[in-house]
Amino acid sequence: MPFPVNHRTLLSRLVALSAFMLHSGIVALRMTALQIPQHVELNETVRMQCNFNLDKELLYSVKWYKDGHEFYRYVPRDVPMVQTFRVPGVNVNIHNSTERSVVLNNVNLTSSGRYRCEVSAEAPAFQTVSDHADMTVVVLPDEGPRITGGRSRYQVGEVVRMNCTSAPSKPAALLTWFINGDPADAQYLKGPHITAVDEKGLETAVLGLEFRVANKHFKRGDMKLKCLATIATVYQQSNEESVEGDERILKAPVMESRETRAQSHTRNDLINGSQPTTIFNWMIVVLITGLILMR
């Protein structure tokens, strides 16, 4: 059954295009690298890089999109070559932007989103390549995490109940508890609980720590409890409290161990001392025997 006219025309164009590409030795247009920071701070200036290889093709256009909406267009043959389009959260610095990079001034919370770079080649191939990445604008806390609920001294068998609370930020900080420098067991943790604090979307996080104190939790009579707050790779702050243990309880196992060793040495001394006692007894027997023979 013959193809309809439109299908036949399309097929002939595809064949012609393939023949052209084979004859001219064209290597396909390709994207080599898309560089978009994953996390940036509020009010920062951000440069996004879109690197591509044209090979033997000519550049037709470079377009940038945020969440599917075009905000930057570079077309070498147009006058002017650069056009920008209004998109919430996007403030393009035209003077510092080029065909391979776009610069955004004073990013805000609405600047967070998915950014895509699309590169197109000239006729007759009209090849197009694109890539995307997500960027999140963060608001950093203005102070480190706070530790509440703890005491300055604990005895073995008592229960530690403490909370670590991060300062408002966007997103909420990731909290981690440490005991003497080691991450606390997951079974000791309560939460985290995230709470919104204002209409701007700032949030706080609370992570509880609860466990029964044992001798293993003390090092040289002290127990160090630290809470670390992090936001991706752009923020890291901690707070630490030192807790004392009851010296009498902490030293009891050590004293018992020493007493056991002392008792062991005493038994050894008795065993080792049995040899001189035996020799002394033999000397008495020999002396008595000699006196009897002299008579």
C-alpha cells in the first residue's frame, strides 16, 4: 500500500537530510557540561554555565528556561542578539551574560527551581540539545543550634532528655547528635520535628536525645554531648555541653577490678611461698635425724 503524499514527502526529506550529514561529515551537536549551583545563599549573584560543542554546525540560538518558562534568549543573527523575558525570581544581568553563560543578580526564595539550557543549530540540520538542573536558594540561620533540657551531672542509670533546636532558616537545618564525638545511636533520637515560623517560609528543626546513662557513656568522668546543624554544603554550626558523672559510681568497677587482681596476687604468693616452707620442714627433719644418730 503506497504511503500518503505527506508521509512520502517527510520520508524523502529525512533521506535527503541523512545523505547531507553523511556527505558533509557532520558530527552531532552535543552538550558538554551544564554548571548550575545546587545551593546558593539569599541575595547572591549566580553564574550558570552552559557548555556545548557545535563541531561543524553554526549556532542558531541558546535559550534558558526556569520551570518551563523562557527568561533568556541569545540569537547571533538577531538585533539585538540578547532578549530577556520576565519570570518571577529571575533578574538577569545582561551585560555579563553570553551565549554560554547567564548571570542572575540578587537571587531570592522564588529563584529556586529547575533551570534548563537549550541549544539549537542552524539549518539544514536544526539540531537541538538541552540539559537541566535544580537550584535551591537558602536562608542561613543567624545563630548556631541551642541545646536545652540537660543537667550538669548525671549518675549511671539516670535518663538523659535533651533537645537541640536550630535557628530559623530555609530549608530547616539538618540536626545530628554526637556522644563523645561519635554519632548517637538512632534509637536515642526523637524526631526531627520541623515547624514553620513565619510567612516567608523559614523553618526550625528540633531533634531530641533520650537515653539511659551507662558507664560506657563517660570518658575520664565526663560525657560530651554535641549537636551539629548543617544545610547542604553552605552552612555548618554546632553546640556542645559537657556533663560530669558521679565519681563514686564511675570508680566502683575500677576498684573492684583492682581488688580482684590483688586477691589473685595473694593466692599466687601463697602458692609460690609453699616451696620455702617445705624446704624448712625438711631441714628440721634432717637435723633431728642427725641428733638421733649422734647418740
